[in-house]
Amino acid sequence: MTALLLVDDHQLVRLGLVSLLNAEHDLEVVAEAGSASEAIDVLKNPQLTVDVAIVDIAMPGQSGIALLSLLRAERPEIKVLMLSMHADEAYVVEALRNGAAGYVLKGAGAASIISA
């Protein structure tokens, strides 16, 4: 079972992703956060195991890229999948250079995020 953390500032997006991902037999959303700072607080729980964080690239306050850099430094065992509405190559390159395991567009089909 792959344990997931969802980080997106839009509650409706998180609700949709939780429904989609939890329907898969090998995926489980174990935590959610509406911002980078909330995600950091969630991950302070030593009893919470997270395998993959799905992180929105553009959020108010601290960006998803900043959270990605922090996660790579503090919790390198967590793979980070960036989720974005930005198809611009510069965003993709920046995310991958900072250690993202992948980059999925919010406009992609459900199968794209599940396979990623």
C-alpha cells in the first residue's frame, strides 16, 4: 500500500483526488494539507508514514517548489509528485531539478495521476 500526502490549496481538488486515489486498491491518502506550512506540520507527526507527496506547484505563501526542496532535505525518503496547471517547460524543469519524481498537469486524465 502506498501512503499519500496531498498538498493543494483548493479543498475541492483535494476532495476529488482523495476520492480518485482511495478507489485504487494499492493507494491510500493518509493526510492532506492546504498549504506548504500545513504539510510541514502534518509531517512532524512521527507516527505518520508517507511514501509519496502530491504537491501543487502554485500555492499562496510558500510555493510547492519551496516545499519540494524542504522535503528533499528533511524527508528524502518521500517521493514528490508535482501537480500543476502550468504546462510551461520552465516549471517542469525547475521541479525536476529540485528533486521531483514526476510532474502531472491538473488537466491530465485520471489515469495519468494514478500511474504517476
